[in-house]
Amino acid sequence: MKIALVTDAWQPQINGVVTTWTHVREELGQLGHELVPIHPGLFRTVPCPGYPHIRLAVRPGAGVRRRLEELAPDAVHVATEGPVGIAGRGWCRRHGVPFTTSYHTQFPAYLHRYARIPQGLTYRFLRWFHGPAAHILVPTASIARELEAERFARLAVWTRGVDTELFRPRETRPYNVRRPVFLYCGRVAREKNIESFLNLDLPGSRVVIGDGPAREELEKRFPDVVWCGFRTGRELAEHIAAGDVFVFPSRTDTFGVVMLEAMACGLPVAAFPVAGPVDVVRPGVSGFLDEDLAAAAVACLELDAEACRAQAREFTWRRVAELFLAHVVRRPPAAAAQDVAGGMPGAAVPAGSGTAKSGGGF
């Protein structure tokens, strides 16, 4: 099967969304399917405000349309709510093509925190965007419950995975610091609530792996913290494995793939008891969840590394790819044949065909 992935998040971006789709694409290829990304790198782009390393496509509608018509995919998945995703959604709606979407980012919380935009307004936009989808793939049961409360329908839980061959315990020690080592890995930005970690009163040392718009300011304010910058591949795995406890301070992540990567390296996870961690961490086995993050982090020092790794092994990328295949909607063969011949079906989806609970429409 040939599946079009319409996404605003793709390489060279480094984040959980890109990590997920990169692994899913590889696994689908091994299963005999082709996932073809339509992404910002194919179009003219501008820097995302506040995140210059993230590029946003400028008016990608015509290019997205042309690529979808040339590809004539068996299925379409729209992964993100940005310019490329909106263009892909629009093409599917205009031509009556079924599609699925995925919910990766808690935009209501982020936009409220950064721009004071009411969360209800952002949810209204998200209902408009995702409403016509055959399935909305969400990473955890907790996120599904939150979205159900906001009148989303046709939700399907689609978990995440980890490469336990790459992320595993290692003997290398890339930094020489006082132990125990409490470690954070991820984007250095306000929405990650990283200051909750940096302000903790903990024994030993604190290490931050990653970069982002808040790093320069925070590095000056917290000179006692070891700042490692971006790391990828084996180097990233070695840096994570060199820690003792992984601290995940975010309150707004939909999953947090990096928690699985830490557990695969044998590190227990300390986090707040919020959506994402509550679905990933097994208290007393692979970590602790507590509003007192320092207490959770110190308690993690008593946990067994192999128990953490055993839980991580349950999350495979092959399973993630198979779940994805189970939810994508194959297009009728006649419709795909029309695309190849250049005769796009003209029947639009009725305007009120959004989710049953939301009533559709923005």
C-alpha cells in the first residue's frame, strides 16, 4: 500500500513527531508498504516565530495538490495542523477522499501560555481540522479522554516505540560530574516546563541534553548545570545512558518518546502525574509520579535499571506501524485510478460532516 503522509514536521527537525514518523516509515517499508512524506522541505519556507530552526511552508496548496495527484496514494494521513497539513486536508475534503489525522501537540495549552489565546478557541480550530477524519490517532488513553471531553469523536489510541538496540545501558561516561546524575533531554523551551527541573534541590549533578529558544537565558541563570546541546543517534544514547535518573518536567506533552528512550537505557523516570507520564511510567517499577518532583526524582534512585528496560521492550516501533496500518483508510480503487488519469472526482464532502459530537465546522 502507498500512503501519503502530509506533515509540517519532518527532517531535519529533531522532535518526537519526526522521530515517530521516521521509525514508522522504516517499519512500514519492511512490511512492504510505502509511506511518502509531503513536507515543508518541498516548498518555499519561512522560519517559525520563536523557533527559527523550524521552517513553515508558504502557500503550499498548489504544490500539495500536485504531489497528491501525481502520487495517487492508496491512503492519506494528515499528521499536523500547519500549512502543509491544512492544504492536504483541504484537498481530501474537496475530492471526497477519506483521510486520517493524528494529534501530536497540545496546542491549546501552548498557545494559552505563550499568547494568552483562550483554549476554547484553539480547541474549536482543532475540531474543525480533525472533525472530518475517519480516525484521529492519539498517543495515549489519557489524551483520548481529554479530547472526548472537548467533543472530539472517532479517537483511536496509537502508542509510541523505542529502539532498544540503540538505547541501552552503556559503559561510556561522556561527562565527569558528581553523582547521582539527574538528567533532562528535550527542547529547551518554556512549554517544556524545564525550569521546574532546573530549580530542584537535588544531590549530585543536573544535566540538560538539547537546545532551544530558552537555552541562552537559562544557561546564564543556571551555570552549575551541565549543558550538552543537541545530540543524536549513538551519541544521544550514550549521553542518556550516563545518567542515573531521567526527569521529565513537562505538563503538556502528549506522550514523551524520550521517556521510553531513558527507560531503555535503564534510567527510571521522575515526572508529574499528568497525561503522558501516567500512561508510560509504572510507579515503583520504572519511575515515580509526584507533584513534588524532587521527591519523585530521589525515590527513583532506588529502582532497578533492568525493570525499566524490561518495560521499554514492550514498546516496539513495529507494533506502532502495525497499529497505524490498522487505522488508515484505503481509498476506493476507482478513485485512485481517476487520479492517475487526471480526472479528479468533483464531489465535495458535505459541509456538515465533521465529528458527530462537535457538529463539524470551525
